[in-house]
Amino acid sequence: MAKNDGQTVIKKYANRRLYNTGTSTYVTLDDLAQMVKRGEDFTVQDAKSGDDITHSVLTQIIFEQESKNGNTLLPISFLRQLISYYGDQMQSFVPSYLEQSMNAFGDQQSQIREHMAKTLGDTPLAKNLQVPMQLMEEQIKRNTEIFRQAMEVFTPFGTAQQKPEAKKAEAKDLEELKEQLRALQTKIENM
């Protein structure tokens, strides 16, 4: 098995074929997506130059996943916000923020699943986590909006100078968010 510091090396050839040097087989982007889901670590190298092209291949996997069956994970508003940060002063902060947000989301998801399993045991309700996941989705939307607003504060010529009505609306939204978090915490504790 060819490994590079514990990572399987995938070589991408000029004909766009991908070769897994660990298993000595050709693979597809779907195969790489499954490897990611299983937590397998790999790098993708250009077969001719040896350049690391992992980032572009992972981005291509995301693009293909987003194109399948209308099952999108990235909302248009998020994509627009993300694109707007390219070349912006805050661009260097976005990757670490997104990484930390995804790690926190994964941790919260695991905690909710554990709590639901402990509380409800092996019941149909425990297996249907749709309601808690919808609540989490709403929370993520709010967090994204708060992040967008925070970024605007740091943009010197952006919309940092808000009208008093907008500031009052934000304060009201923040209070509503706090109240919803309290209610969610109470519901979880009562389960």
C-alpha cells in the first residue's frame, strides 16, 4: 500500500482517471466520497507533476454531490456569502471559522444523538431525529446570519453603519434566539 505520512495516495492521470495506490485500483469521485464518509485519510496527486490537488478534487466531489437529485447541502445564500469573501480582508479568517463551525456542528450532532439514545432508548421516536435536526438547522441559519453581521462590522466600507431600527431588530432577534435556545435546552433536559 502506497501511503504518504499515513495517507493513501490517489493519483489523477491526464485522462482524468483516479488510481488508488493503496488498493491498486481505479476509483471514481463517488468512491472518494465514500472514503471521506468512512474517515479514510487520502491525498490526491497529479500523476505527472506530483502536485497535491486534493483541494480541487474534494471541491469537485462537493459540486457533484450538490448536482445529484437536487439534494443540496449548501444554500445559495451561503454560496454567495462565501464567494463574497474571496479577496476580502476577512478571507483569511473564513477557513478557520468554517472548520471550527463544522467541528462544533459534528460535536453537537453526536451529543444530540447520544442524548436521544439514552433518553428514548431504542424506540421509533429515537430513530426519527427529524425534529431535533430541524431545530439544529434553524440554529445554524441563525449562527450564519450572526457571522455575516459580525463580518460586516469588520468591513470598513460595508454595512457596518446600521440604522437604529436595524440595531433594534438585531437585538430583538438575539433575544428571540436566546429564548429559543433556552426552550430547546429545557425540552432536551425533559426528555
